[in-house]
Amino acid sequence: MRPGTPGVLWVRLPTSRADYWVGFPRNRVDRGESDALLYWIFAGVLIAIAATALIAWRLNRPLARLARTAEELGQGKDPPPVPETGPTEVRAVAKAFNQMKERLKDNERERTTFLAGISHDLRTPLARLRLDVEMLGGRVEGDTQKAMVADLEDMNAIIDQFIDYARSEATEPFSAVDLGRLAREGAERAARAGVAIRCELADVPVLMLRPLAINRLVANLVQNAVKHGGGEVVVSVRAAGSEVLLGVSDRGPGIAAGEVERLKEPFTRRDEARSGQSGAGLGLAIVARIAKAHGARFDLLPREGGGLVAQVAFPVAS
């Protein structure tokens, strides 16, 4: 430091002719540029984090929306189209998903129209056959006439199953429903048709369900119990933890554990039904589909003392 100049740092620059002194204020030299560099690094890191969060948000938001919509579609619901927004790749995925969703709806409408047309075309000749059989009178044996009428009724029942299977539950809105009341009404309809049926209904929480679809579910479970069970049918509703259980029990031969999942598929029947019982094998498939559309679990369980319990577990909204 050059004498007599406190607070200034002097640097001597010697040359061939003379020496030159350059002075720097001490406070500038002591601070240096390290603090400023740290500030710039910190600011750069903050900017990078903010930019990364923005990019992730722009990517994740449409992807999360697409995932929710796909889950609703898989549950049998009819969600609105996914907004085609976001980066180019995400927009392309959303557009392809919306096109797939529309194609699925078109296929479902065509299937429903096709099956409805077949049922309409078949019911007219079946009605004529039923009338002809009823008018046969004494020209055929009574047992033969009854068997012919039973066959015609089986044909009508099969047509009804096709219509039920083709019908989409997604078009019916959800509403607050007392499952016990619906089960009792279904049991009363079966009782009026001559079914030996009993109810065991406990108080349960109100659920958001599709009433017409649940009526079809109960009817198919009761019909399956009557056809394959024999004896008295028991319809039960009870709460179990975070679920409400709807059960239809019979005293039939039951179902082997290895056959349970197969019998939930369309057009499958028990082995003994192939030689004796009629039907299209759609009853349990209809139940499984309606249960899935409500986020419920459908189980076929052995009944204590022999028989089968067809049980649907509906989740209780928290």
C-alpha cells in the first residue's frame, strides 16, 4: 500500500520510462465478485426449478385428467371427452383417446340396435306360435302342450336376457337409493311369480346407484337362484365395514371354486345346465357388468350348510 493514502490499494506498474501507480478503493477489493456470483447461481437454480415445475405441471395435468377419464370409461361410465390441450404429444394422445371413446360408443349403439332388432323380429313369430299352441286344445296331449308353452317361454326369456345384456347402464343417472327397499321390491315381484323367497334386510346407508340397473341385477340373481338352486331363496342386505352387501342365497349344488370366474363370462353355463336347464348363459354376466359399473365386487361364495351365495359388495362413499 502506498504510504499516506489509507483505504486505497495502490498497485505499481513499472515501465521503461517510469513507474505508474494505480489506486483501488479497499472496499471494492475486499468484497470481490464472489457474493454476486453466488447470487446469480442461486437465482439460476430458482429459475430452473420454477421452469421444471411449470413443464411438469403442463405435462402432468392433462395426463392425470386422461388417466381419470380412462378409469371412468373402464368402469362403464360415460365421461366427457378429454380436452385436447397441452404439449403436442399430449394433444395427440388425448385426440386418439377421444376417437377411441367415440368408436366404442358407436359399436355399443350398433350392438344394441342389432339385438333390439332381432328381438323385435323374433317376438312376433313367437307370439303367433304361442297363440297356435294355446289353440291346439285336445288335438295334442296336455303334457306336450305344456312343454311347448314352456319352450316358448324359455325363448322369450332368452330374448329378454339378450336385451338386458345389450342395454347400457351408463345412460341411467345415479340417484340416492335405499338398497334394502329395492331388494324387497325385487323379492316381492318374484314372490308374485310363485317363487318361494324370504328377505333378511338390515338398515344400511343410502347409496348412489342406478335404480333400474340394480332392479335388473336383483332379478337376474333371483332367477339364477331359482333355476339352479331349488328350495327357498333368501335375499339379504347388510352393512359390513365400508361396504353394503347384497346377497341372494339358495340351497343348490353350489359352484366349484375353479368355475366361479368362468361363469361370470357371457354365454357360459354350469355343466349340468347344458343337458337340462335352458338359457343363454347371460344372467351372471349381466350381474357382473352392472356391479362393475357401480364400482362393486361380485362374488359367488359357498353357503354354510350347502348351497350358493351370490353376493355384490357396494362401497359406501366416505
